[in-house]
Amino acid sequence: MKGSTIAKLQIAQSVGLGGVNTPKDIKAVQAALNQLLGLISPTKKLAEDGKLGSKPENSKTVAAIKVFQKKVVGMVRPDGKIDVNGRSHRKFNEKLAVHTAKANLKIKVKRLKQGTKSTLGSLKIDGVAKSWYVLEPGGPDSQQEGSDHRISTGTYKLKPYSSPKYKNVYQLLNVPGRTNILIHAGNYHQDTLGCLMPGKTSGKSSNGEYHVGNSRTATKEIFEYIAAASDTSVEIINSEDLNND
């Protein structure tokens, strides 16, 4: 494991102060901490030797665990212990998944349902278990600049974009007939002219139009994966029964 890239922290028993502390599990935690050094400054790279020493409370590994718990987990009183499937363990795996989403990150948007002015789809990232909803304007697909319709299906590269209205978001490149197509937060179809708006929840209003909820949180989660990647593409497809909803 030393020097390798890991996507998930796999431990069989607890590690740290008061933990079972098998050498294999300690080594796994040391490797995970080394991979996430950027999140736990000023922690230095740890020796991946599977040891905590005769006094674990004085070990650099336990100190690093506490920094992780305070800075990343948000614990007011870090206990220096990682329990299997506990809060710290789950946060390790969340951040490792983001960190290992490197080159060629692939996002797939599948349009599922549509109203007159709105289109609801799913957004998935290759290799990531969770998924999100995404809202776009209604159909049909359009290549007309400024139209209040969704963009054409296809695969698009992303680049960072920022403006007074939309700060630190991402732009889809080379969209046929369209410019300034972004991924940004928003809840209703009137919040977009072709852009993609992620959400953690979805619903259908009494007027038959779809909307998404918790958009800022969803957008932040997705942007973490994009920021960790060196190259990202978004594939947009229409489901076969999209026009029959």
C-alpha cells in the first residue's frame, strides 16, 4: 500500500487512542492520511510502518488523526480514534473518493422526465456511488442562442467559469449554437436558459413543471469531484421515453 493511491480506507478494527490497532489497519490509516495531507496542514508525511509506538498518545499518526477530525470531520473535541464505519471512517472514505477522482472524470446526465418548460434528469459520476438530480429547461433540444430550451445531447468538456452573477462555477464547451452554458445552483426552470442545475431532491409542481431542491449543496458536492480532476467531460443523453412523460 505504501506509495499507492487508495480510493477507500479499509480497516477491520479500530485505530488510534484506545483502538485495537493491528499493524495492517494502522498502515492503512497512515496511507490514507498521507493521501489527504492537503486537508490536514501542517501535518507532514507519515511513515507507513503500521506502528503507533509504546505511547500512542504521543505518536504522529494519532496527532494526524486528531487534525483530520478537527479540520475535516468538524469534531470540537477530537478523540484520536477511528472506529469501523464511524463518523471519522466515513469522512475518510468521502474525501478519498474525491481525491482519487483524477484524470478523465466522467459525468453522465440522463434526461428522464419533462414538463412544458422543464426537464428533470439524473446526474451520475463514474466510480461514485451517490447520484444527484439535475434540472434543465424544457424541450425540444435546441441549438438556438438564447432560447429557453435545453441544449443538444452530446459530450462536452468543462472549464472553470466566473462572473459577477455566477462565481466559481463550470462551463460546458463547444455546445452547438449556444454559449455560456453553465453548471450552477438553481431550483426552478426560470433560473436557467439552458444551464444545468443539480439538486439532491426533486419534485413536480401543481403546474406540471419539475424542480430540484438543496441545489447549493448538490452543486458543491459535484464541484468537489470536478475540482479534483484534471479533465472532466459531461455526457448528456435523452431517455427513450422522455417525450412520453
